[in-house]
Amino acid sequence: MSVKAGDPIPEWLMESVRPERMRTMAAILRDPNPVHWDRSSCDALGYGKRTINQGPLGLSYMVNMLHAWAGPGSIKRLVMTFPKVVLDEDRIHARGTITAVREEDGVRLADCDIWLEREPGDRPLVGTATVVLPA
């Protein structure tokens, strides 16, 4: 794979964040927080009648992007912050840019800035990743 600093990572799209997935994830995680399944709880917090996506689901969108680009098992390091919430029915793009390509112990690595984007400039999740590049 030929890549260089400044190259974009091919985006991954979640066409519509689904509330059904949030309810399922809340059950799997045994997450009692009603913001993931009760619209009135979110409305009381000022988000309107839309539920809040769990952080691990938002993170999984970026993992999907990195795996689609560099292959399963390629993620060496992932650091995320969650400055905003993702709401049900949001159309979310996982995007990224390569910041550096380097070699470590004979393995080619790409350091990347990654983020989720609702619309240009609106980034509810941001972070960095180090990815092992395919030979």
C-alpha cells in the first residue's frame, strides 16, 4: 500500500444511526442510562426527542473505517475523545487523514487523525490511530 502524510483515509458512512441498535447495545452492555433508549430523558436534557448513541458504537464506526482501509487486525493504537453526542437518525461519516508514515521494528505504520463528522466542521468524536500498513 502506497500512502504518505496528508493522504485521506477512505471514509466509512453510517447512513442513519438507528435507535434499535442503541437499545440492543444498552442491553448487551447492561447500561442502565435511559439516554440510550428513552426519548423523554434526552428531551429533558435539551437534545429533543432523539436518543444518544453509546460511545462504543461511535468508536466502532471508526474501527470499521480503519479495517476497511488497512484490514482487520491493523489497528495498533486508538485514542478517542467524545466532545459531542451522536444522536439517533444522524448521518455519520468516519473520516481520517494520515499524519505520518514510519517504520518500527520492520513494520510500516501510519499515524492518523480520525473523526466522526455529522456535517462539515461538526465532529462529535475525534482521535488518533496508529495502523499497521499492509505489505
